[in-house]
Amino acid sequence: MNQADAMSSQWLLDVSRELPSAQLDGFDISEDQYPNKAWLPAHITLRQLDITKPIPPDLEGLYDLVHVQLFLCVVQKDGPANILKELCKLLKPGGHLQWVEYDPVSFKVVSPDPLLKQSANEKHVEIIRGPEGKVTEWPSKLASYFVNSGFQQVTSKSYPLPPEFYAPFMQCHLLAAEEISLKAMKNDGPETQGQLFRKLLAEAHKECQTGVTMAESPIVVIGKKLI
């Protein structure tokens, strides 16, 4: 069995324990955060791939399963149809695509006490939901995109974050948001987008130390490629 994963070597490591004989390949647009090959099982390989460009011919029709997660910042305004087209090329006939995604519609601020300050987290949620107050809705409609792209036996399910995971999720989210601000926003002055966003993150972190945090319900969509 051959499996591919976009953007999560950790997922491959989890799968490798259950499928020690499977060939597992991981892909990301950058190799900067990949672990050293010396620490990986022999049946895991990692390489660079830009999913917004055509799939290399050597990867077409190679995989029984493709796992994708957290493409919210990758998908453009016109939705994920073009990316789904390229992901489908990776699959063998009858292969499966599994896509795990944040759903901006589901993001909300939660607090152990309604009197606690939470304005920074509320502003952060507004930014996550979409620019200029326009909610990014394609994750909520991801199953429909699968169907329209020709996938069969499509299933979609939301997984609300359990309260005991609120804090670790928020810590990871703040670190990821800071990285995005450094790499994808303007940072050439004290009042640029990146600088202002990191100030907001710092205020959100202060609120989190009182118990205020964000919660969300990731969506998992699975579809089968036509035989």
C-alpha cells in the first residue's frame, strides 16, 4: 500500500506504526520543518511539492490513500476545485482522499467566566473567519466540492474540539499564526500588517492565561476516486 500526506509528517509517523510495510510519502511546499531523515522509519520519505501547480508525472496514479490537512491558507478565493483536481491525479483508481480542515464558521471564543476580557480573541476569530467580515465558507462545503470533482462515496463529519484540548490547541494555533505573520504579511515597519497582528496575538495570549480561548470543529471529508 502506498500513502501520501500533505503537510504533516506526524500523521505519517502515526500511520507507520499501524502499517509498517506500507510506503509512506510526505509532501510540503517547503522542506524547512521536516525532521532529519535519520530519525524517520525507512519506509517514510519526505519531499517538496507545490500542490497549486501540476502534479509531477512520476507521482500520478501512485497512491492508495492521500491525506491532506489544513489548507485554509493555501486555497484561493475561488475554492478548492483546482487543488482537488491535482490531488485526484495522485490516486490510483479506487484510491481514497481524506481532507482534514479548519472550518472558520465553527470558530468561537469560549471562557470560564463571561466577565473576563476576551476582545483580542474575538478580533482574532473575526480575522480567521475571513477578510473584511466575509466568512470563508468553502470548508463547510468541502463535501460538495468532492462530489463535483467526481469523487464517490463522499462522507463528511465535524469533530468538535473537547474542552481538555482547548489550551494545547490554542498554544499551537498562536505559534502557527505568529509564523504566518512573519512569512506571509508585511513586516517592514512598526505599523505594518505583520507587526499589528503579532500585537493582537500577544493580547490574545494574555487573555488565554486567564482561561479564555478559542474552540472549533475541524471537518474531515473522505472520497473515493472512480475506478
